[in-house]
Amino acid sequence: MHTLNIIGAGRLGRTLARLWSERQIFSIGSVCNRSLASARQATHFIGAGTTAADIESMPPADFWLIAVADDHIEAVAKELAPQLRSTNSGQTPVVFHCSGALPASALCACANAQLASAHPVHSFANPEQSVGDLPGSFVALEGDSTARQQLEAAFSGIGCHCITLSAEQKVLYHTGSVMACNYLTVLMDLSLRTFAAAGVDENTARQLLEPIVLQTAKNNFALGPEKALTGPLVRGDIQTVTRQLDALSQLANTTGQTELAGLAEIYRTLGSAALPLAKKAGLGAAPAQQLQTLFGPNPLR
Ligand SMILES: NC(=O)c1ccc[n+]([C@@H]2O[C@H](COP(=O)([O-])OP(=O)(O)OC[C@H]3O[C@@H](n4cnc5c(N)ncnc54)[C@H](OP(=O)(O)O)[C@@H]3O)[C@@H](O)[C@H]2O)c1
């Protein structure tokens, strides 16, 4: 079995290491975090591996996962480079990171190794939960072909599906995922704030939103965004949209919460972005033009 060392066994690193260890895909070698206490917690969670106080004291390994924050990957790769040696298995070491936005070349300081990036399309908010939920997720691989093939086998072994990307695709590919996943969370927050302004407590609002948000997500996957779009905009209910915009514009004044001043602007921008979808879904040219005037210039044009 190949050995895997991990630099940065945080939420993602410890989850992957535990799954790979449990499935006997990698033998977990050395784990180095910023603090030794955190590395100990990680090896406890993984159920395998030894801790290292610094990168310099880590023994050789076949695979090196650098799972620190994106902004520190290059610096850690530079620190790792002088450490890289072949193991007894004779394998050229593979060094990889899991950033969605950065290409494998962020690791170019480790020129003697095979380099790859492997981005699991999963939110590792809670490692204990991710251990159960990660199988079935997709992983986007990019980098040297031998490294990609070996990582594809490793991820397939824990139930993930792999796709291959080029280095040039990575930033926009990752942005696509940010748009849907991260900004969905932001929209949820804005929705809850609007409910709160209407006097609906957060608990009730969350309960009320859960079935409709889940249903909307389901409709999007089953039917596509064009057919999933419902509501006043696609119906051409101009007066309703106008009343909602007025209410949002007045919120900061009526509640005294200045941070709500931007809500009307966000509603306008999203409404404007929704118009092409609404038109495809049957919204007539005249109401579409009236709505466009209400929202201002279309940012997608
Ligand atoms: N979280 C996600 O949902 C997710 C999803 C896909 C991809 N990713 C990618 O996975 C990578 C890690 O993200 P994460 O969310 O797992 O981060 P995280 O939970 O913040 O963990 C980062 C880990 O790196 C360690 N670390 C930071 N600097 C270090 C250094 N110089 N030397 C050694 N260890 C160092 C930290 O140690 P301490 O614990 O001691 O501070 C921590 O354990 C990122 O590239 C991210 O883009 C994350």
C-alpha cells in the first residue's frame, strides 16, 4: 500500500485521510499541522498516522497532500521541496492539493514530483458528517497524467466520481461552484433577514423555507433553471414586484438597520439577471421591458 503524508489535516485533509485509511487505500504516514495539538486531534480523528512538529521532520512518502488554505499552498510547497525523496517503493512522489481555484502548477516548487490538483465538490463543514456524505461526490482532477490516474483510483476507492479539467478551466470551473453553493447560502441569509424585517422569527422562517428551498433545488435539477423559475417576475406581476422593491428600499429607514440598505439593489440585480430566463419561460416582451426599467440595466447584457 502507498504511503500518504498530509500537511494541513484540517476539515478536508482529515476527512480524506480517514476514508483512505479505513478503505486501506493509503497507509497514513506523517501529519503536520500548524500546531502539534491540532495534528494530534487529526491523527486521533483519522485513527492512524504519526504527528510531526514541522515539515522538515516528516519522513518520505509516496503521496503528499497539501491541504492548507489556498493562499499558503505555494509557500508550503517551497518548504516541502527539499524533503522530497523516493520511498522504498520506488515511486516518484506525488504532491497534490485540493483547491478548486488553483492549478497543480501552484506546487511547481516540488519540480521533482508528479504534481496534481484534486478538488472534491463537497462542503467539508463537519468532518464527521463528511466521512458519511463524501462518497458519491465528484472530484475534479488536473495535472500530470500519472498522478491523475493514481488519484482517480484513490478517489474512486472511496466512492467518488472523477472528472478531468485543464489548468485553464480551473478558475471559472470553481467560480461556477461558488455561484451555486456559496451564494445560495448568502441568499438564504438575505431571505431570513427579509423575513425578520417582516416580523417572522428565524426558527419559523427556516421551517417555512426548508420544503420550498429543497423543492426549488429539486426542480432545478429535474427541469433546468428556465422551467424551475416561478414567482411574480415570471408571471409578469409588475405591481407586486414594484411593491416588493419599494418595501426593500424603505427597510433601512423603517428598521434603522443601515446594513439592509443594499437589499433593494441586490433584488434589482438578481431580478435583472432573471429576466432572460423569464422571457424563455414565456414572459411577454411588454412586461419584460417594464420590469427591465424597474430593475435598471441588465448586468448580463
Ligand atoms: N472545506 C471545504 O469545504 C473544501 C472543499 C473543497 C476543497 N477545499 C480545499 O481544501 C484545502 C483545505 O481547506 P480546509 O477547509 O480543510 O482548511 P482548514 O480546515 O482551515 O484546515 C487547514 C489546515 O492547514 C493547517 N495549516 C495551515 N498552514 C499550515 C502550515 N504552514 N503548515 C502545516 N499546516 C498548516 C492548519 O493547521 P492548524 O489546525 O494547526 O491551524 C489546518 O489544520 C484548501 O485548499 C481548500 O480550498 C476545501
